[in-house]
Amino acid sequence: MSRKAKPDVAQILEIGRTCVCFNVRKASRAVTHVYDSALRSVGLRATQFALLSAIKILQPVTVTHLAQATITDRTTLGRNLKLIEKKGLIRMLSGEDLRERNVYLTERGEGAVAKGISLWEEAQTRLTEQLGEERVERLLNDLSLLVEAARRV
Amino acid sequence: MSRKAKPDVAQILEIGRTCVCFNVRKASRAVTHVYDSALRSVGLRATQFALLSAIKILQPVTVTHLAQATITDRTTLGRNLKLIEKKGLIRMLSGEDLRERNVYLTERGEGAVAKGISLWEEAQTRLTEQLGEERVERLLNDLSLLVEAARRV
DNA sequence: CTCAGGTGAGAGTATATACACGTTTTGTCG
DNA sequence: CGACAAAACGTGTATATACTCTCACCTGAG
């Protein structure tokens, strides 16, 4: 009784069906594939397009701020920024506070976002057609609540 | 007019709000953090617990089969399997068809799943409390449809 | 002013993910 | 039977992710 019994397959099946983590990650892989494919022709990954978009909105913005806004680990973000900096899409400059690095879009970065938008729109439209607009809206809302919930845990 | 104009911030804001990819990935990061933290005391990542669970259900199973079942790239899966093989949690043996590698849980793998279950349950329960059971059920259902939709695109 | 503690960022390490390409084995058809 | 297609898997390379540790810089208490 006190000895931990081998879990049976039925129990694991139920975990697989109900686990929020597994299922969100699985969906993340499937959806990322759609957007990565769509954006390939401009040489951007979905993550990079997302990052450029966030910078477009928040610029000038520090690394830590951007990390909080995108729910990304600061060190992860730093490495992702380095990649798009090497492509010449952003600049990172120290301001008055020498610890900070302020991130800006370059002209090329602006152009990349502009080119990405139409490709993004096509992917988003095709996916929305498959899923239905109402369901997409509901899903986005639930995902937003999920992020809040996860941060409170 | 034909010249691509700089997209304005309002448009990008709308993209950030509505993009299924950004928002699923963001949720994936937030949720993974919860489950990774919960499982840390047994030395498993959420991904690894998921993988062991899938093997528990499907064993013996080939790499390609497991990849299809988990919506993971075959080469990604191969590398993830190598990590839990090194920990002694699974075995990979060739069968009659020498191209195939059949994956099995070891005794230690069974034990790891058993230990992981209670930790998983705690994380899942805390998250469900924050989000509400009905919303979790709806979200899981919508995510499942999303995966199907993404695969049809 | 000084320094103790806090803050912003990078480096080291490890895992997760996937595309392009190559290798071995199997199956199939003339 | 032999050549060629198909299947299963691994390797090389690149990006995404995050934890731990370290360092530089800033700021406020005394």
C-alpha cells in the first residue's frame, strides 16, 4: 500500500489527455511549423518576427523590459536579440545607465517587419479558416488567462 | 502606394494580440515553467516526463511512430530519447527490421514515471485551481482542434 | 564620500526543436 | 536476381529556451 505501485496505462493515458503542459507544447510545435514555413521566404523565424514586432511597439526598450513583456527568460532573450542584431535588424546601444542596453529597430528591421506582415497574414488567415474565427478568439482569450494563471502559481 | 509603407504601431499591436503563434508560444513558456519547477525534484523536465509517459503507453514503439504520436520532429525526438537513455530510463533495441529502434521503459523508467505522477498532479491541480476546471477542459479541447487545424494547413 | 546591496546584462552549460543531408536496410519490379 | 525506390534512422548545423554564476554599474544609508 505504502509501496509505490507501477502506474497503469489507463492512468497515464488520462494524464496525457488532460495535461495542460503537454498539450500546449504540442500545439506550440504544430503552430510554429505553420508560421515558420510562411515566414521562411524572408529569412525570419516566427520567434524573430514576434521579437521584431515587440521591439517595434516598445522601442527604445531594455533587455529586461522586453523579457518581461514577452514572458521570456532574460538570458534567452539576449541570445535571440544577438541573432537578429547580427542580421542588422536591430541595434543595441547603451544609454545613460551604462548597465542598460537599449534596443531599436534599424531601417532594415523596419523593412523586415513590413515584409513579414503579409506572410504572417496569410498564415494567420489559413489557420483561422481551418479553426473558425470564434474559436480563435476564444482560444486567444483563454491562452491569455492561462498565462496569468501560470504566473500566479 | 505600391511602395511598402512602414507599418504603424497600431497594426503591429493588433498582430501581437491576435497572433495564434505568438500567444501559444508565450503560453508554452509560462506553463512549461510551472511543470519544470514541479518536476525538478525528480530530475525530469516536463518534456522528459511527457516522453516517458508516451513510451509507457505505446511501448514497444519505434522512433518514427513515437514522433508521429507526439507531433515532434523525428530528429528532435531522437535527441530527446538519447538524453533519457543516458539516464537509464529507457532502452532502444533493434528488432527484426534492422533499421528500426524499438523503445522500452526500463525499471528505472517505470519508477521515474511513478515518482513524476504525484508531482505532476500537484502542478496540474494548482494550475487548474487558478484557471477553473471548465476553462481547462475547454482549452484542452480547443488546443486539440488547433493541432488538427495546423496539420491541415 | 564610501561602501553595501541591488540591478542590468553576459557567459557557461544543458535541453528542446527542426531542416538538410547522408547511410543502411528493406521492398519491389522488370 | 539486380537495380532502384522507399523507409528508418543518425549527423551537422542552427535556433530557442532557461538556470546558475559572474561582473559592471548604480544608488542610498550613514
